[in-house]
Amino acid sequence: MFIPVYQPKSNLIPIAVMKNDFGIEGMIVNGFFLYKDRQTKDLLTGPTSIQEYIGFEGMIMTDSGAFQGLKRPLYLSNKKIVKFQDAIGADIISPLDLISPPNDNFETASKKLASTNKRIKQALQLTENSILAGVQQGGRFMELRGKSIEALMEMQVEYIAIGSLVPFFNKKHKLDFVIKVLQQARQIAGPDIPFHVYGAGDPLEMPFIAQLGTDIFDSSSYGHYALDGWYMTPFGAIRKEQKTEFEYINCQCTYCQEAEGLSIFDQAPALAGHNLHTIIAVMEQIRHHQEQDTMTELLESIIKIHEAWFPDSLLPSTWNDFDGN
Ligand SMILES: [Zn+2]
């Protein structure tokens, strides 16, 4: 399942279009932004549910501001933001975990993991209506990543979100660390518990990440790729200059059909619409191939086209190394 990041006041794609044209079943909203806006907070802690506020009846997940907390002090407690998310009617909520970027050393990453675990434990006790996402931390250290999943299983969380993986996604699609983390996490957690990779939003990578046992993806990528002029395809995102690749795709979405030639590259809202269409089409493809038990064939066909378009990409080699094990 893909749950797009939705920004109530500034989304490039309006909510009605998300529901009616895209058939979005769930979305993720930043709970911290709702909380820090006095008026919105009062509204939501009053009689208005988050579903009514957004105008969306599907599944709503909220996050906690943990990502914003990486850049600046939030003056926010775990307790307050968890209680808020639980009170406003979100289906899945997030603790105020501590993100470990790749440059955190072992000691720092260890301390952040210990605090994150404490906060999750506290959050589980405070949660009455929602499902709390247990977030994995541990930075670049496999030992800590493993301990993190063990602790979450001990706490009996019902949902696991893999945190701090975003900085490990890169333009060359070197997936080796992502592969190791997900493989280890599944080995420890077993096959049943839902796995969500925070912020994984490239439709090229999604089938590979799904193959590693991920069930839920969220991202604002459809919008921010569009603002930077990137046109998503199932084989990698392209720029206006890549005319041959663009023609090969011959996308049938309404945005591409209505745009003339390459003009879609210059219209961010239309490009965001196309990008979201691509992500959803890829998700449907993943579901279909999982049902038919033909994921390997899907991945092979993607790699073939991707490596022809992007000879410098490290996706084929990192994936084949993993697959050969
Ligand atoms: Zn399109």
C-alpha cells in the first residue's frame, strides 16, 4: 500500500482528486504541524475528527514531528504529541522517536535508540484508540538495528516502521544497506507484522523494497520530484532532456494526455499528478505479481530497462549481489 504524504494547506493535488481520481485508500499527515497550529489544534481536540478536517474517510496515519526534530528543537514532549494523535482519531500514530543520521557514531546511535525505546514504551501505554507504530532506529549499525527490532517485538507492537533509512537512498540506487536492514528485520520479526519504510518514494525502488518484505510505503516524493522537474517512470525518474525515454513510456494518465509534448515537465501540479499515477500503477503491479508469485520476473524486467537507461546505476549490481546469496 502507498500512503501519500498530504499537506492540508498546500498539497499540489487537491483532496477530491486524490480520492476520486486516484482512489487513494490511506494517507499520512504531519501531526506536529496540526498540533503546533493553535486554531487547528483546538478544532481537532474539539468535536472535529481528523477525517472531517481533511475531508477523507480512508485510513489516516500521522507522524510526530520526529523528522523536524532532527533540524531544530521542537519544545514538544513525546507524551503530548502521542496523546494528541490518539485523541484526534488517527488510525496509526507515531511516537516522537529520535532519528539517527548515517554520521551518528555508535555511542550516539545507541543513546538515541535507548531513548526511542523508552518513548515507544510510554506511547504504547498512552494509546487508547489508535495503533502505534513501533519505530526502528540504530543508524548505520546493524547490531543496533537488530536490537531495535528485538525490543519492538518484546514490547508487542502491532506495526513496525523502519526509521532513518531515507538518507541511505541515493541517486545511484545503491541499495545494499537498505537490503541488509530489511532482511535482518524480517528475520527477527517474522513474516506477519506489517512493515512500513518511512519515506521510500521512488517507484523504481518500490518493487525491490516490497520484495524484501515491506507492506507500506509513504512519501511526498510525487510532489517534491515534480517541483524539481523530475518525471517518474517505473524504470527511474527522468528529466526533460531524456526525450527518448519519455517517448518510450507513452504514459496514458490524464495529465500526460492533456499536456502537449514535453510541456508537462514545466507544470508542477500536472507533473505531481503524473508522478502519483506512476507510483499507484507500480503498487498495483506489485500486488498483481505477488498474487501470481512472479515478483522475480517483474524485478528482472525492471532491471533490464533501468540499466539500459542509467548505465551508472548501482541498483542492478547491489540487487544481484543480494539475490546471489
Ligand atoms: Zn502520465
